Amino acid sequence: MEIIGIICEYNPFHNGHIYHLKKIKEMYPDAFLVLVLNGYFLERGEISLLTKEDKVKIALYYGIDLIIELPVLYGTQSADIFAQKAVELLNYFHVQKLIFGSELNAIEELKKIALKIEDSHYQKSVKEYLKQGINYPTALAKAIDTTLNFNNPNDLLAISYLKAIRQNHFLIDPISVKRTSVYHDLESTDSIISASNIRHKLKKEEDITPYLPKNVIPYLKEYKEEIYFKLLKVKILTTPNLENFLTVDEGIENRLVEGMKKSNSYKEFLQYVKTKRYTYNKLNRMCIHILLGIKKQENVHELSYIKILGFNEKGQNYIKSLKKELASLTKIKKDSIQYQTEMKASLIYDLIMNTNTYSFEIQNKPIKKL
């Protein structure tokens, strides 16, 4: 039995995710699938259109055997931290292969890039280019002197996965599946399009039913951006020392306050605050950290516990086989920053999305597929 790892956000779960799972099953018919799942607030600073609970139910329905939580403390950070913690979680469950989508689908080339990035010389070059206001993918390409186009979030994330595996000496074999859609493409109407394209069409009130399984559509929640903006506005304008929050650096706190005073919407606010150095993704993450109150000193790099979100019968039996190894790790530590941040994220998500995820978090019971 091959133990296969997957890392996903499912925002939302769509036809491309079904394609991904089918390809894995084609390659490894007897695969045991372990999913590390990001919850309410996501790596690019977005807010999930599906609740954590509903994502778990959907994942189990489509054949995932075991689902592990990626804590919001790590799931809302840069690709390297996101990848490091997700791969670390997979390693605890003895995952043998990590299978991810990639536009390039050139695993050996991505490995070479990941190896080069670890060199201090290249790291220094990247920082110099970033100081010039060049975005990270372009700075990276310039530093390593390559014409290979990896300016796609999934390829960049793949590089972060490869770095995490190598640096930690994890015995996990990385395998890529060719993506049939491009993240930046917001116009395609093929049966498989990116999640960003689906969200874009949803904002424009276009029909998205061709791109999602029918049983997923009822789970979709409506994102109330005006509520999010108001909550963020209160936080920014009433909190002293914004620079204490995670990723609020280099004096941008003054620009945040000024921008909030002059803006009437979240879009206006982002446009005012954005600079060459601060991309929209970086600003979105920063806003999440402010809203959740995550301070720099709370940016702990050790997992306080591992939370199992769901499993089927195979998954339950596998957990039992690891009971001795996982006994102390799976005990929820309610006094930890990890737990407190997760609960706060749930409460704020409920305000924005008009949901009741807090009751799911309080129950603290894995979902079992019967």
C-alpha cells in the first residue's frame, strides 16, 4: 500500500481536484490518501468559500482516507512556512509520496531550482532584486539565471515543498501532476479551470456550476467583503503598535492607518497601500494576521499538537496502528497559541460568512465516513 500525501485548500473544491485524485488513483490504485487541509483563512490571504467541516465531508466523499488540519497559524503564511508545516505533518504519518499539481510538471528542473535557492549566494541576490521592487518570482528567476517560466503559484509552492523535504531529510518522494489550468487565467471556460478563475466568475455573478461537482455547490458560502472590511477597519484604527503584528514591517503600519482612513472598501484600501515591495498576496496575508491578532512573538515554529479532522474506516485503522507514536501529539493543547488562534479564526470567519463553525471547533470530533 502506497501512503500518498496531498496538501490542499479546496477554495472551492472543483473539477480539477477530482482530476488530481483520479490521476493519483491511476498511478497508485491501492493508494492510501492523507490530506493536509487548510481551513478558514488561506495561504494567499483569502477567505475560504467552504467551511473546514464541509471541506472534510467533501474530501471523504471523494476518496480521501485521512484528513489532518493545517493550523491557521501556518496556513496564512508565506509559501515556505506553509509548505514546511504541511510536509512536516505528512511526515508524522509516514507518507511516502507527496503528489501536487504543477504547471511546468518538470520535477527535476524544480528540484534544481530548490537546491540553488538554499545557497546563501542566491538568497542574497534574491534579496537585492526584491529591494529594487521586483516581485519574488522574477527576482528568483534573475538570481538563479534561468529562462524557465515558473511564475505560477503552484510551481512556486512546489519549490517550497521540495525545499522542505530536502532540508528536513524527509523520506518523501515528490511527484507532480500536470495541471490542465493556469492559476492566472481568469477567462477560461473549460470544464477544468483554476479555483481563482471560479472565484473571479463568482464575483462577477457568472454561472460556476459547470466547474464544480453538483454536490459541492450547496456547501458554498457567501463572502461578505464589506463585513470583513469593517472588522479590519476597527482593528487597524483602534489598535496601537500595529508593527507588533506578524508581517507588518518596514513602517507600513503608518500607510495602513492612512489608507484605512481614506478608503471606503477593501479594494480601495489595498490599492492605496500596495507598493512594488508589497504584493496583493502579501498585503492580504498581513490583513489576516492583523485581524486574527497574530503577533510576531506568537509566530511559534513548533506544532503544539496535531488535529485529525476526519477519516474513513481505512483511515481510522491506520491511526490505530500509529496510536503509540501519535498519542502525545494528537492531544489538543487548549492553552497553546495554535489552539487559541484557531478558535479566534473560527469566530471571525463566522462573523464574515454567517456560519457556525465555532460549534464544530468546540465539539472537537473528527468526522467519520460511514
